[in-house]
Amino acid sequence: MFLDASGSAPLTNRTLEAFHAGLADGWADPARLHTESRRARQLVDAAREALAEALGSRPEHTFLAHSPHAAIERVAAGIFAARRGRDRIVATAIERDATLHAADHVAAGNLTLVPVDRLGHVELDALARELAVPDVAFAAVQHGNHEIGTLQRLDRVAEATAAAKVPLLVDATASIGHGPAPEHWDAMVANPADWGGPAGLGVVAMRPRTRWLPAWPEGDDWAPGGVLVPAVLAAAVALQERLEQLDATTARMRGLVDRVRSTAAGWAGVDVVGDPNERLPHVVTFSCLYVDGEALLSRLDREGIAVGSGSACTTSTLEPSRVLASVGALSHGNVRLGLHPGVTEEQVSRLLALMPRVIADLRTEAGAPGLA
């Protein structure tokens, strides 16, 4: 059973049908002028309009990139280029690696990280102090955290950035499709794969007032060479399907996560992290003392259960989570669940019944038995 859908959720039948329809009708190059290409362009335009409406944007200010990482890189470079004379970027300490790497690159290392509290909320006073220095090109603040699920208080963040006249770049890659889209942003990035669309696509929304300049070779667009038309169509359909079922799905996911949080909190040596209330409905992480994360992941995989562990942004190795360290939580031996609409009560029950034995076995192997 797949419980690691944070960032990559299974495609539904309706989404797959949309993708196949896109292959049949959108195979031509949308940039050309013949009938087949015009048909492909119509599919892209219709999908872009649907995505923009869901994000609270306008189609002409909604752009498609080859991936969420590429989207973050381009929007960071574009806003930074337009803010001549502002050579520093401010970001929270728990932003995605992709955001921090892009910011560090475009600002040539002039990146300031603002701390968060133990629940993962950015320290607003510290943020305001950094924004008060008139060298900030933009501030990068997530909507919902991809590892611990905490939702930032973007209304208060936006008050601080607006007062300092600093653009606010919001990473909504973990939140779109799981609740209402954020209202407070100057630029926003979304990830279709997270809401059950195809991988290999990123979405950027810009406010009309947000200044940006192309910081890439002349002739290139947000997605050099174009995007895969079937993927764009499927992404729009997947988001529409999520939004149609949002209230019921959100309530069910929140109930399952509440159950995981309350049960895991009763296990010896286990710390459940993130805000218990202001959070994404589908993400939960808990850390287990004296347990190796890689061994934990492998043991559950042998039981047919897919979960996340380590840093959610590190794909090649299970490095300790920078996010967990930032909130003062144990950064090793963590289990990260990302639920999707197909997850059942029975699957969660099986995980919760299995975890105490797996944790005890791994502690015994590590020479730390009998923790109570």
C-alpha cells in the first residue's frame, strides 16, 4: 500500500483518460499554425485557464514549466532580475531544497534563512527585521510544509512583505489540491504531481503587479521547447477532480491523520511533529528514538508498505531531515506519510498495528531494547 503520496500521488482513471485523450488530440506542436497544432494549442489554453482559475490567477499570468524545480528556478531568477539593486533573498529555514538552492544561486550566496518555531511557523518578528533592510529582492515562504504539514500564516507574512514592499514567493507545491489555494502571494508555484497529475510539469502564477524579467536565453520561454500537451490536460483534469471532492476528501484525510497522530504519540520514544491544527490534511511525520530511518523504510517496504523517511527533498540518499532539525525534532528514524484519496481506513489500521513491533525490532537490533 502506498502511503508516500506527498509530492507524487497516483493517477486516477479520469486523469489517465484525459492523458490518453491528450495523446490522441494534442500530439502536434502547439506553436505551429496548421489545424493539428491549433487543436493542441486549444487544449493547452483550456487547461491553462482551468489551472489559473483554481489557483486564483489569470491565464495570461499563469505559466508552465518542465517541473516544479524548474518553475521555482525560473520564477526566482525572473523576480530577482527585475529587482535591480536588491541583492539578497530571505527565506524560511524549512523551505524546500529546490527553493533554497535556486535562491542561493541567483543571489550568489546572499541568502538569509529566517527561523521557525517548534511547530514550524516562521518567526514573524525575525522575518520583519530582515525585510526592514532595503536590500531584499524577494521573500520565499511556503504555504504548507512538505514534511511536517504545518501551514504558514500567510496573511501575517504578507502584511510584513507588503509593508516592506518586497515580493512574496509562495511555494504551494504541497498544498494545492488539498485545501483552498492561498490568497496571499505575489508569485506562486504549484506541482501537479502532488494533486494526482502527471510528473514532469510545474505551474507558476504571477500577480499582474509583480515585476519580473526573463533571466534566460533569448527565445526561450518558461518551458524551453514546450511542454507535453497530454500532461497539461491531465493536470487540469486531476485538479478539477480533486476540487470537486475536496470537502469530503479533506475531512477523511484529516481524520486519518488525526488517528495516526494520536496513536503514534502514545508510543514510547516517538515524537509527532508539526502543528496539530494549522496543517495540511494529508501529511504527518513522527520520529522514533534509537531507530535508523533507512532500516525502518526497508522493513516497512518488505511488508508491502511504502512510506517516506529522511529528507523529503533528497532522492539519492536518506540524509537527516533539515526541516525536522529546524523545528528541534529528532531528525533520524522518522516516518513521513503522505495520504492520497485512495488510502483506506483498513490500510492505516494495518500500519498502526505493525509499527510498534517494527520499532521494537529495530531498537533491539540497534542495542536499545526495552524503551518504555
